Amino acid sequence: MTELEQKLCELANLLIEEFNPCQIKDGGCLVSVDNPCCKISRFGSPCPYMQNKCKNPNLECKIWFCGTSIKNMDSKCLESFKSLESIAKQFNLTKRPFLGDTNYLGADKL
């Protein structure tokens, strides 16, 4: 992990802590009581990093949100994540779009 990627993850963590964009509570999210986005993660089922509002240093996970989360997200939070995504794309730290990516099977698509 590059230093830039690490810093972007740290910024994403701050936003997640401040705004809780998925409204994680008791293992659930805005869409479902069992938080399916994180249950089907590439890190296993359920994702071992979901405890403590996801402290995993993985930029791809940190900057993707389902459509429902985006619709309910604070506008400052959304714009901040768009900025992080833009920087990540500019430095080839991500391979695909993440904010509302309709090709990803998120909680609001299950």
C-alpha cells in the first residue's frame, strides 16, 4: 500500500466515523438488518473488518456505497467521497467506479 493510498483510507475512515453513511448499527445498515454488502465481501462472509465501522485499509471498499446509502448521505460527506475517489482514480489506485456503481451487487440490489 502506498503512502497516498494509506492517507486516503485514513480520510475515508474519518468520514465514515463522522457521518456513518451506511448507518451501521448492530451489524445492519440502511438497507438490511444483516448488512449484505459487507457479508459478501472479498474478505469473507461476514467481512471480518465490519466490526468498529470498518477499519480495513482497503480503498476500494472504503469509497464504494450502494445507491440507497448515496441517496441518504449527507451532501458534504458525498462530495468528500467523490473527491477521494477522484484522487484515487488519478493515481491509478482504483480500477473501477465505486460511488453508486450499478455493476456491483450492493445491499440495495439484493
